[in-house]
Amino acid sequence: MRSVFIIACLFFTATSFSQNITGNWEGSLQVQGTELPIIFHIVKDSAGKYQATFDSPKQKAYNLACSDVLIKADSVIILIQMLKGSYAGQLDATNKQLTGTWKQGAAALPLTLKKTSDAATTKVITRTQTPKPPFPYKSEDVEYDNADKSVHFGATFTVPLPDPNVNYFRTPVYPTVILITGSGKQDRDETIMGHKPFAVIADYLTRQGIAVLRVDDRDMGKTTGDYNKSTSADFAKDIEAGIAYLQSREDVDTGNIGLIGHSEGGLIAPMVAVKTNDVKFIILLAGPGEKISTLMEQQADDVAAASGVSKKYLEEYRLLYRQLVSTIVNEPDTAKALVKSIAVFNDWQKDKDILLVKATTGVTNEKSKVDFVKGFVEQLSSPWFNYFLKFDPADYLTKVKCPVLALNGEKDIQVSAKPNLDAIKNALVKAGNTNFKTMVMPGLNHLFQHCKKCTVEEYAELEETFDMETLKLMGNWIKTGRFK
């Protein structure tokens, strides 16, 4: 579950521009009362084309991968494929400032970029686990459709190579898993802050003799569909389409297909497993076990506490959080929800210390208050979030009969390990499932990295993408541990 505001960077491909825009360009977005600095580093390649990398220093995210730019007179229009968003800025007479608007989903935010130096400098963080070719297995980019052709999927399928010392009478088949991404629109590698956890998982498992399908989410990469109008129920149907595709392949052991879901993906996996007998096992990586409304409230507390907010402040903020969620979820008209939510905030704020309000919400004036509440309304009013908040994983976990491995990082502040795994265990016992295992993974965060500060922002600072012991545990369990 990602509450972090992540911005993609861009790859400039303009072939002509009268001014020299190489160098560092810095600005800040105001997001729900919080200032988010951003820096573009623009250079020219050997062919004379502009290229750039992007930093989000507050998130400790550096040298992020980048997309496309259009030049019109003195304007720079940046198209952001990853987020289906854009930035349009106008260059001033000094050639030192771009003034424009950042658009992402329903949000349109003013963004001014100032040129701070002519030479672009970047901070590089090595992601040593990210797999690079050549691979000791077959990696194939594939495409397929769902049953009614309403969504076209882009994916990568990795499969072990046949043993050259064996004479096969037919194409060898392999146990196969589908990786299911967490919340938010994700690419097939579940890319976040420069990390590619699904690429790392797929690489490890395929080297262990397990084939892996990892898929772009709706409206991402090669996959079509309208993500903004979709819910977890729609994403579950997308996984069913993936299973159907795997069943069409001659190198897949169709009697041994499983699902690995991270975060929200760990909510979707049981939904699919209950619906079809084609799912033979599931692995839940920080997959929700508690009611989502309870989990999200705990997440808000844990994230704030990790940022240094006091327990007393958290108790006061929890009251506001509950009231805002209840107000917005139960008011389908977003305009009315905004008015009602501002009234809720005003009532909560009237007897609160100004330092408490700022520490928990970032609100310091009328504008930041409206921005904070508006952000809440926009997020919670989306079809996905509305469905998500009302969801109880127990409705499905209590019906799961296939083997289950449920893992949580001990230091996870987005899905708190013990209460979550206890809820999963209780639900599976109620289902009569006798082949499951739950484990707390010591020292790991929500992304299954060894953490120090264990904040959301630290994800980008860490070189490790995914814990090796967790990878080994998953691989061994798929091959042997789930069989009694």
C-alpha cells in the first residue's frame, strides 16, 4: 500500500530548441500541505538530443528513469507515460525559469522550475539486485487479451531453459507463478523509487526452476484499460486472464499455477483463489488480513509515528481521520463531501494547538487546509479507494483451501505485521485450511528490505531491493514446503 506521492522523470527527445536548457532545474510541488522539492538534471547526448534524470530529495529518490518532451516556441510540454500525466511550462525571457502546471490524474498543481546551474549533476544510487542480461533462462515479452477483449495486457514471462543433458519427449513444463502488484498503478516490475522488486523476484524464482509472469497494471506500459475507474474486483479478473494465458502455453505446468501478491496484491490473490480451482497455492507478501478500514487507520498512525509525531498528537489526529473517512465514504457527491469535510476539519481544529495541527496535517492557513481536505476527498472518492476501504479480507480468506504462505516484515509501517498475520491465521483456521504458514521476517520493511529508520522515505535510500532470505523461503516453499 503506497501512500507516497511518487513522480516519474522524463527523457527529453527534442531535436531542436533555440535556448540551451541543459543543467539543473529545481522547483517544489505543494501536496496536501506538504512541500515536495523536485530537481531535473538535463543533458545533451551525442546526437544532440536532450535527456534528463529526476530527483525527489525529500523521498531520497535519485536518478529516476525518465520519458518524452515536446517543444513549442518557448514552451516545454513534458508527457509522463508512467503516470499518464504531464508538465507544461513556459520559458521566461532570461531562459532561467519555467512556469507551468503539473497534471497527474485529477490533480493539477502549479510548478515553477528555476535553473540553478548550467551543468547537470546527479546522485546515483546503485541497485545491485536489479537483474541484467544475459539471463540463464528465457525472458519473453508477451501480450494477450482478457475473455471479452476489453483489456489488452503487456507482460514479461520468464521460464527456465531445458536441461541440455536430457532428451525430452515433449516440451518440459514448469511450476508457474503470477506476480500481483500493490496499490497504485504499477508497471510489471512494480517499480518504486528506483527499485524493481518484481524483476528481482522473477529473476530469483526462474533461476530456481519456477516460471514467472509479471504484468503491467491497467493503463500502464503495454496494458490498456481505465485504471481510474477500476477496483480490486476488476484487478482480480485481470489475474484470471493471466491464468487463462498461462494455460495456453505448452511450457507451463497447468496443474501447478500459483499467485504471489504484494500488499493489495495479497488481497487480490485470495479473491482469485476462492473463485477458481486453477490456483494451487498463494503467497501473501504483506497482504492484508485485517479489515482495510482498521489497517489504514493503523497505517496512518505508524507512518506518522515513524516521522516523529508524538503519541498524544496521534491520538488527536486519529479522531479527525475517522471522521473524514466516514464523511467522504458515505457522501457520493464529491462537492458535498468537500464542504462536509471542511466542516469536520474546522470542528476538530477549533480547540487544537496550532503545533498539533501542523505536525499531523501540515495545515498552517486556509489554503493549506483546503488543499489537505481536498486531497482526502479526491483520494477516498475514487472507485478504487471507495471499494478498498469497505473491503474485509476475511470474506475471502475464510474460504481459501489451497496452501498459503503469508509473510510480513517486522518493521512494516504500512501493514503492521503481528495483528495482520494473526488475522490471516484466524481466517484460514476458520476456513479449515491445514496447509498454511505465517511468518514475521525480522528487520524488514513493507518492501522486504532491511531498514534502519524504517520510514517510507527510506525505501529509496536503501541499496537492497528485496531480502534474499525471503526469496529463498518463497522458492523452497513453492518447490517443497507446501506439500504435506
